[in-house]
Amino acid sequence: MKDASHAAHTARPAHGGHGGHGAAPPGLNATAFQATLHCLSGCAVGEVLGMVIGTALGLSNGATIALAVVLAFLFGYAFTMVPLLRTGMEWRRAAKLALAADTASIAIMEIVDNLVMLAVPGAMDAPLSSPLFWGALAFALVVAGVAAYPVNRWLIGRGLGHAVVHAHHH
């Protein structure tokens, strides 16, 4: 019986850029964890920026969440696209790869993140100087990452999601 890391390796597309140094590619769990952190990083930048701007401007909860979601998707896609563009890849192809790689993960993170923020009493109405605001936002992002991990793992195991850009990141 094949072990999980072998099955994960054979389920993914070939890794580019590993030529000759003999390092084994990371297993499915490690790859999914890295992809989730990568996606969460871009998502978090946009989410935090949107929450800060919306709160600072006194926007309604709905407007603040909408702004945070839009910025989370923009930054999430940008975090995937910039390295691809640096390799000389055409913008349109990089954008298509980013959409394929990150849409499901960002969507899950945004749904969970914003539901957690709404569920924490007073978090959406707390001022930027409040530990409640920052604590709830940090907690929401952690929960969002945990929620997205199994989906990323499932997608990568089938050569989808972040697996579609994995070879280009090395």
C-alpha cells in the first residue's frame, strides 16, 4: 500500500524548478498548509485593510464587510499573481491561474471570517483602538484558515486549486 505522501506527490502535477538538487517535494499536508497560509496572507491583508477602513470611516457593518471581502479577493489574487508576473508570464494567464488557484480558498475564508466577526458580540462595532476588534479579527482569520485547509488539501490532492500554480512558484 502506498503511503499518503507518495499518493499526494503522484496526484499533483510535476514540480518545476526542483531540478537536480534531490529534495523531495513536500507531502500533501505540507503543500496544503503552505497554500492555505499563502492564501490566508493575501486574504488577511485585504480583510484587515477593509475592516480598518470601514471602521475608521464609520461604515455600516454590511458596507465594511463588502469592502473587506473585495479587498481580500484583490490582495489574495495579487499575492498569487505577482510571483507569476515576475517570471515573465502574461497578465491574462497569471490572472486565470490565480482565479483557479485561490477562488475557493478565499471564498471559504471570507465567509467564515466575516461570520466569526459578526458572531463575536461587539466586534464589528468596536473602535480600532479596542483589543476586542483586533482580537476578534485575529481569531476570525485563524478560524478561516482552519476552515479552508481541508478544502485546499482536497483540491491540491486532485491537481486543482493551488496545485495549478505550484510549479510556477518554484
